[in-house]
Amino acid sequence: MNLEFRSINSKLLMMNTKVFFLTGAVVLMTSIGSWADGPADNKAENVRKIPSVGIEVPEDKEAELRKGLADLGKKMEELEKILAKEAKWLELMPDVEIYHKAVRYVLDYQEFHRKSEFAVAKALLEAGSKRADDLKAHRAPWLTQKGLVVRGYRSKIDGSAQPYGLEIPESYSFAGQQASRLDFWFHGRGETLSELSFINQRSRSKGRITPPNGIVLHPYGRYSNANKFAGEVDLFEALDHARKYYRIDEDRILVRGFSMGGAACWQFAVHYADQWAAAQPGAGFSETPDFLKTFQKETLNPTPWEKTLWHWYDCTDWAINLSNCPTIAYSGEIDKQKQAADMMEKAMDQVGLDLVHIIGPGMAHKFHPDSLAEIESRLTNIAKRGRVRVPRTVRLTTWTLKYNRMNWVVIDEMTEHWKRAQLEAEWEWPNGIFVKVDGVQSFTLDFAPGECPLDQVEVPVIEINGQGLEVPPVKSDRSWKVHFVKTIKGKWQVAEGKETSGLKKRHDLQGPIDDAFMDSFVMVAPTRRAMNPKVGEWVKKEMDHAVTHWRQQFRGDARVVDDVNVDEAMIANSNLVLWGDPESNAVLNKIIAKLPIGWGKDSIKVGKNTFPAADHAMVMIFPNPLNPDHYVVINSGFTYREYDYLNNARQVAKLPDWAVIDVKLPPTSRVPGKVEKAGFFGEKWELK
């Protein structure tokens, strides 16, 4: 067996060429939403509010809507009781609740932005009331509705009802067995895109794409965050919900979007390339630093940890993953946001990929109709083949175990987080698999039942960086799963199972702080007096800030409990966000001795560094000592702040695994106080 590492020419995988369309009439197609204001939004000391404060609601209109809101609320309470033991019907409650929440939010938080939205709110309350009446009678006619349909699901993150839109084609048969292609369409930036306006759009207006006989799913994405963090989770929660009610062809799911939606498409394409039949990003942004310098004209002065954390959503760093997903980019010829595809084109070229970049002649931030027609034609051809579940060659680059799987390979442990880890594997009939890895400590080759392409009789031959290994045979159901670990001496060996002893960074338990807000979390408020008044005052303000801005930016009501009311179910099922110090928060007091920091009345100790506790607070994420399968977070919500809301490319993690905050300096639109020191824990959650 040839021990030289094999590689398929990735250019052959992509059918790549740069395409210009210079014929046909130029027809303008406006984008959804808008983008930031440019240099005017580079002043951190003068940040406009997002979402902005809306218009005043006349007293008579408010009274009418408040009554409608209360009436719908009573119907929902009644329904909860009636359907309490009927899971089939109770799970449809979010389809009603999204209407109530949409009107409640715009009323309670002054988010009406046009007088015409008063009538929209009334219509949404009527629609929600009609659905409630139908559910009470054990009917749900919207489940078999074609055309525009608005649905809702309950998010695991905060228990909120979240909306999404569907376009169900007339050709879809609810009685048939054939599964349908599904295209995600990610919306553009919309600073006034409340649930009210989103549901109204998705109830009245078709989107710009019409895949033949396909379903289009429009995620709300939890407002205007380029589908990052909770907005990222929104896609998968909406998809899981849609799967329950519609037959979706799992091998013909496409991700698409324009403007901010194009940015969303890039990140879903590189992080989850094996999930899609194709990706089609338009405009948007694909990374943070160059986009902000080019488009936003911003002077960047990132801290070391901020620069490191750009790797999370900078798609240029993950370009090789697109060898696993057919990709077609679109840009207007004179659009400033063409920069996004240009950056990806350069990054892909560096790893041997040739991006198909269709350019609309003379177009600014819009689609050219000829370009869109060509895109649809190409995607139709790609969708006919569908996703390849077991490709011969798989390439995976990652910077974090958050994204550690591609097709049949899984990176289980990295040499060091936020340093590039790479794995490329290729199977060869009848019994060979060749693997090349770098920056990886352990990995798994995992073929599901029926999917292993190797011969069942031949003993598999595995080569890792040229080292041959004996491995178990393929199972009779054509499944095959083998775990490999690197020894201290740098040799690879087969392990019987994944090593679980000791604390280690692993998938969905690798930090940084913002990762805790991509799963179920509970805010835990202190009930006792803080050891130091300045810190106690800072904690209260920062907790209020976190709860308020979670609702404003991620459109949910954070679950908040007092420390004395934390129960076993919360510990078992949720990340706990502990506010306060070891004296004021009972849960923090219980676990402080098991955390890699010291926090007493006089000082905070982090490794060899000591800080006065009178005016310093600890911020961190760590596996919960009460349940190491979930996190504890101390004194932090999501880590980007008001300044970052002004441009979606800024909306990236701003703090690492831990930080010490000097509370003498007040919070600003960029930081929660002076960040005295900050850093990442090691691969075993140790201080470095």
C-alpha cells in the first residue's frame, strides 16, 4: 500500500469558473433590509439605539390593542389547561403564541415604527385568536395550508416562541410520500424587523426565490444578528420543527441569502458544509477585519483575544470546508459588499478551490435577473444530484470543537483551541482509508449503518500521516466506527472508546462565554449582599443589561431565578449564569472551591495574578461542577455590546473564557468595565 497521502483535486469537485452576465435588460430587485450607516456608526461614544425607539401609540389604539392582547392571552391560558394532557395539540401552542408575543413586544417596548403597523397588530391578534379557537376545537388548518404559512416553535435556549415563514408550493401533496427540496432564505439586515413586521411580511409577500416544486423556509434568525449565536441555533430549531410536519428531502436542503443573509449563508456553508446540497451566498460579509476596514471605514484596534475570536465567524479561515459543499456566490458589479465574495475567492484559491462567482453587470446592492436565472438553473442541476452523504474525500478545518464534524470524520480533541486543526480523509476500495491530520489529538471515523463503503470481508487498512494501523472489521450492517488517539510520543493508536476521564474541552463544552447562550440557560440572581458594595452595584447593572439586551437583540425573555430557587432540573438541563460573588450568590458559593480561581473578600486570584476584590469582578465560563455536561457562566451575558449592534460584522464574541473586570471604570458601549486581564483555559480547562 502506498503510504503517500492521497488528495483529490478539489477544483474538480467544484466545477468552477467565474461567470459574468452582460446581456438582457437590467431589472432592479431591491434587497431586504438595510446596512449600517458607514463612518457615522464608528463613534463608540455616540451610539444610536438598536432597535430604535418607535413612534408613540395613540391612546385609543393602545387601548384597543391591549384589550385584544389580553383577550388572546386568556384564550392561551385556557388552551394550556384544556390541552395539558394532549401533547399532539399542545405542541402547536407556539403557532398561536408567536402572534401574542409579536404584539406584546411592540406595545411594551415601543417598537411600532410606522402608523400602518397599528392595523397589522390588530390583524395579527385576530389571526392568533383564530388559531386559538381552532386549537380549542382540535383543528389546525394551517398544517395543510399551501402558499405562505407562518409557524412557530419553542426554543430550547430560553423557552421563547420563535416564528419562521414557509412557502409551500401548490405541487406539494400532504397525502403523498415524496419528499421536497427545501431552500433556506436568510433575510437582510433590518433594524426595525420586529416579530410583528416579520410575521406580516411572511404572511403577505412571497420571497425572491422559487425553487421548482420546493419549499422555502425563511428563518427569523432572532432578529438582526446575521444568524450568529442564538440566530445560528434558530436555523436548526426551525428545521427540526418543520421536519415534524412536512416531508423534507434531507439530501436536497440548500442555504441561500442576500446582504446580511449572504453573510449568514457563508457561515452556515463553512461550518456545516456536509449538511447542504448547495450554498448560494449573495453580497453580505464573510469576515470581520477587512470588511470593517473596507466597507465601514473603521480603524480596528482589537485586543489579542478579540483577534483570536474572529476565527469563530471569519469564513475565510474555514474555506477548505467548501470542498464538501457546492457553492455559488453572487455580487453586484459595483456593490461595495462584493468584497465578501472577493475575500472568499482569494481564500478558496489558496486551498485549491475555484469559486463560482456570478456578477450582476452594473448592479449595486441588488440582483440582476439574468444572474438570478443562471443561479437557479445551476442550483436545479446540483439539487438533482443532491447531497453526497459518504463522499470519497472529506476535508475538515476547524478552530474550535464547536464545529468538529464533517460527513464521516469527527475531531474529538484539538492540540489547542483557536489554533487551526485540519483533517483530510479518503477511502479507497476495497479496504483502505488514508488520513492526514494536523493540530488534532484524537478523532473518530464514523460510518452510520448502511453507509460504510469498505468491503466487509477485507480487513481495513488505515494510514494516518503515513503510519499504518490495524483496525476492527466493518460490521455486518455496514456500519464502522473507530476512535484514534495520539500518544505522548506522537504515534497514533486505536482506542476502544472515547476517553472520558478528567475534564476536557469537547464538542459543545469548549467555550468561550458566548457559547453558553447557544443552549438552554437560566440567569441566577443573588439574594444576599455582596462582599464589596462597588461590585454588588456593578453586578446588578450588568445583570439588568444582560436581560434587557437579550430581549432586544435575541428576542426572548431570559429565564431568571433567585439563587435559592435553583433546582435539580435546572442543574441537569441548563447552563447556569451566576450573578454576584461567592458571598451574594449561594450557587456560586457552593462551587467556588472547584473553580480554577480564588475569590475572597480581599482579593481575586487567577493563577499568579491577584486583584483587589473591592473593585474587581470575575467573568468566566467553566463546566458546572454540579453537572459537568453543562456550563456555569459568572457575571456575563453575550459579550458584544451596543457599539457592535451597528454593523453585523462586529457581532462576534468579545471576551474569551475568563476575564477580570475593574469596576471602577463604568461599562461602555464596548466593554463591561476595564478588562484588567483575560484569557482562554487550556484543553483540560486549566489556567494557562
